[in-house]
Amino acid sequence: MQYLSGIINSLKPHFPHVRKNHHNILVTQTLTGMRKLQGFIGTHHKCALTEDDLLSLLDHFTSGNLDDMLS
């Protein structure tokens, strides 16, 4: 439900009634059905880069001009 809340917050400026509509039986039954079919896996995200990760990238690229590495 946190995932749905994030979507609702981003849609609210464009669709003022989105909060009311997310309780619609079509939406709730669709989400329930998908959880039954796929299982609830939650949301996943990548871990943030650490300082060590950034230092190892800088060590790998020895050029003094990092702009050259972008292309």
C-alpha cells in the first residue's frame, strides 16, 4: 500500500479525486488479485553508492579530465 500511496501523491496535482478513487472496488480487487498471483514482493531499490565505491571509480579512471569519460 505504500507503493500505491506514492503513486497517489504524484498523481494528485493532475487528478484531484485520485485519493477517493483508489478505494474503488476495481482498484482494490485488481491489487488483491495481483498479490495472489504474484505474491507480495514489496518494492526494491539499489543501495546508494558509498564513498569507497566512488573512490574506486576515480582510481579506475586515471584521466585528469573526467568530462572525457562521459562519452
